[in-house]
Amino acid sequence: METVKIDFRNDLYNYMIEELKQYAEIMKDTDSGKEAEKLISKTEKYVQFGTDKDGTEFVVMRYLPSDAGELIGILVMLATITTDTPHNHYERLKKQRTA
């Protein structure tokens, strides 16, 4: 089965795991909280390490498409908490594509 590869610098990996852990705690005893815990567990079990040519360390994560989608969905939802109301980029894109 095809997987989705996601690379994060080690500092961004730390933020991602921290956000997932906080989300799992807030949402504990819900399906969303259990999904976040599952993602953390899979990530920590299967993560690989890499180093760029310039010496920058990073992690390589490979997810099934459904898990990658869940991870991205949770991270985007978490971003909405700390981000002001965004411009309507969706409508702009629709207009641009129909023009």
C-alpha cells in the first residue's frame, strides 16, 4: 500500500507531537482523542531519522493516506485556535479557476 511521506525538522516534530498530546488530553475519551493517541503511537514507533547535507536533522514519517489526512486535519484544526479569521481563500480560488 502506498504511504504518504512527511518530513519535519526536529524542532517542528517536537511542536507537532506536543500539539497532538495536548489535543489528545483535551479530547480524551472521545474518538478524536483516541485517534490523536493512535497517531502519536504510530509516529513514535515508525519514525525514521535523517540529516540534510547542511547537517540539519529531521524526522521522516510515513503514514497511510487515511492517517496522514487525520494528522493534517487535526493540525489544521489546532491552527485555527491560534490564527485570526482567515481571508476567504477558498472563494478566491474558486473564482480564479472559473475565470
